[in-house]
Amino acid sequence: MPQTHLQPQRDQILRDVLEHVHAREPLLVLEAPPGSGKTHVSLRAAVLAAHHGERVAVVTQTNAQADDFCRRMGREYPRIGVYRFLAREADDIDLGSSCALVRRERDLPVGPCIVVATGAKWATLREDADFDLTLVDEAWQMRWADFMFLSRVAPRFVLIGDPGQIDPTVTVDVRRWETARRPPHRAAPDLILADPSSGAVRRQLPVSTRLPHDTVELVRGFYDFPFDSWASPGERHLVLPGASKADPIDRALERLRAGSLSLLTLPTPDDGPPQDEDLELAETVAKTVRRLLARDARARTEDGEAPLTPSDIGVTATHRVMNARLVEALGELASHVRVDTPERWQGLERKVMLAVHPLSGVTDPSAFDLSTGRLCVMTSRHRVGLVVVSRDHVGDTLEGYLPVADQAVSRPDVTGRGHAQHLAAWRRLAG
């Protein structure tokens, strides 16, 4: 049975957010762990504000997120009209009968409404918009520099997102701003919460409905606030009716009978691991996928038991070239099994995931390698089971690494923290 005793905590946080919106308070930041229903909260907040006669601007980070928000509005609140504000040159897209497309600023609706657009599109406004509330979805993917443009949209903000995910993408040298009070490349919610004068109300969603219980114990180490799993211990696991072989792949799969985490390692060559692309590792991942299907694996959750199909399986690696090798190794299955980078897996899920460990091809990790956003995303996309595939040197590499506190003055030791989180995660997986 699910941990239904957690329901009152979930309900209370939702009430807090809705009361904040109803009271027209200026600023709220909602931190959400993976699979905790943050989009549902965003929808409820937008609908409530519009119901009370407000003009709501919903800000997403990508066009795909904006389109998904509109589609979910149509499914969950079909009687509420929503407007998709998009570029003039963008192709027409069917987002449901309750969603209208708007391409020009002067055609934005007057009166109570919900308008959805990317942050880049909102930044193109030539005049101050007359909205009442700006609701920022996936807020930890928004840089402070981009957030500043939203001051022209509305005077009040609700920011909802996952603080454990990958930092906003930056393509320029940012060292000159590292000691600034508000570095323009940093995630906007982090700077807001670090500033006592912001007056921000801070809340956290306390339950992940996606992740199994033992996965939450692993992923929780990437966050600064506690949360639990909706699933009880051992409630989600694989059922493997086919006969098991005495090989590493089947031994890894057998561990998913009793839990959700498994580590499958290959020996690291004496001259070091392959770096950008590891053909042997790619073939091992593909064999694991095929073995899951050949054994007629079934996924058991609190909702029952169902056969595992290729579309229920996802694969991820940090390098595009490695993902290309994984697609090649999967062959005909690649049209059903999604293979992508962790950046593109954000917001998505599958019943079973196979992840190539981000340090599998690294023996001298850099600060970039030790950033835990990618590892957090890679270990939090599954509902039932995760197999991490890696060269076996990673534990020794992390144990022998000596962090150097080379961060700018007054800045936190991100590298040291990342090393500690990577090491703790590896020890849990290896254990």
C-alpha cells in the first residue's frame, strides 16, 4: 500500500501555495523533488488566479514545456481558456480546443486570462505588460539575467522548480561575475532565496510520487530539504518470470526483484577507460535492454502489475557521441527505447531506466564532472527500476580524489560538495 499518511503534508503545501496566490502576496518559491507533481501545482495556481479575475503569465524555459503546459490545461481544465503566445514564424500547432494561438503582442487578451510563453518570448515585449501574476515553471532552469526581463510582465511571482536538476546553460566565460551579489548566470531562485531582503515565502513539496522508496534514499542526498516516497519500501519492483543466467547482466537484473537500484560494472582497461564513446559499455546496455524483454519482465507498482514494453524503457548518457553508439547498439529497438542526454530527460520518466554513469570515462574529474545535476537527473527518471552501467574504477577515482577549494572568495565550495555527493551516491549503488 502507498504511504497514504503523507497525503496531509502534500495537501497542506498545495493549500499554502493557493492561499499565497489568493492573498496576492508578492513572491513565493516552491522547491520540488523529482516526480512530486509540480506541474499540477502550477496548473492549480494559474486556474485559481484566473478564476479570481487576474491576468496570469506562465513562463516556461522551452517551447516543448509551454506546449505541454497548454495540453495539460486542456486535459485537466477543459473549460478554462488558455493562450499560447509564440513567435510569428512558428508553425501552427494543435494544442486542443481550449487553447488559442497568439503571435503578436497587440493581440494578447484583455481581462482575466492565462497566457503561456517561453521566457525568451516574454522578453520581447516592447511595452510593460499589464499582468497580475507571473508563474515561472521549471524555475531552476532560468538564469537571473533572464528573470530580470520578467519585471516588466507582472509585479508578483510564483517560482516552481526542482533545485537538484542541471544548472542553467551558459556559453560564455562567467568568472568576472562569480563574486557579484547577483551573478547573471546563476539560477534565479537560488539568488532570491539567498537574499533575506527578498521577502520570499519558501515552501517544499514533501513527496515524490514517481520514485521508489530506496531511490528516494539515494536521490535525497542531492537536496537541502527532506522528502519521502509515496511508494512503500519494496512496493515497486520488477517481476522476472524468465530463467536467470549466471552472468553479470542477469545478476544486475535480479537485484531489481527486491528494490529499484542496481549497479552493473565492467572492468576498466589498464590504460584507462574509453572516454567520449565506450563501445563495450554501449553493447552491454543494449544487451541488458534485450534481456529485460526476453525474460518477459513485468513492472509491479501500487497500481498493479503490467508487462514491460520497449517504450517503457529509457537510456541516458551524458555525451551525445555515446548516445549515438547506444542507438546503434540497440538497433531496431532504438525506435521505441528513448536514448538521450540528461538535459533532455529533465521532466520525463520511464518505468525502467539504464544510465551510463557520468564518471565512467573519467579518471581525473574536473569541477564540471563533479557537478551533481546530471547524476541527479539520471538517477530520478524511473518509476520502478534503474540500472547504472559503468566502468569499475569510479569508486577508486572518487575515494582518491582530493577536492581543491579554488572557488571565488565568498562563494560556496561547489566542487567539494559535488565530490561528497558523488561518493555517497556511488557507495549506496555499490552497496
